[in-house]
Amino acid sequence: MAKVIVAGGAGFIGSHLCDALLEKEHDVLCIDNLLTGSEANISHLKNNPHFQFISHNIIEPLGNDVSAEFIFHLASPASPITDGNDDG
């Protein structure tokens, strides 16, 4: 059983990845700032002892106590927020 971080794990794809990893009996740490993800996508996992959720912006340091054997980095908005200026 591996310890796995899923950054962006509360998004559509990330939450399904969390499901699949838990089915394979891995320990999953889901990190998401909920900018585009939703706690509703992972609500069914909250009572799983092998699942942990941290509401955090992944561009900020996590701390030295967070470690994993594998990291899936899905934390990126599909369409970045713009200022409305079409100049590029």
C-alpha cells in the first residue's frame, strides 16, 4: 500500500482518481483549494480511514510533515481566470 498525494483531488478527474487509488488499497491525501473542485466530489470518501483531505493552495508550501511515494498533480484550472482584457 503506497501513500499517494492527489493535488486537485476534489475536481472531476481528481476525485475519480482518488476513488481508483482507494480501490487499490492506497492511502490517499487529497489536496485542493476548491477553486474549481468541490467537496461534493469527495464527500463519499470522508469516512474512509485511508483518505485525507486538506484544503490548501498547492502553490504554497505544505510543510515538512507531508510525504508520499507518488504524486498526481492535477491542480490547475482548465481555463485560467483573466482580467477580461482580450489583448492576450
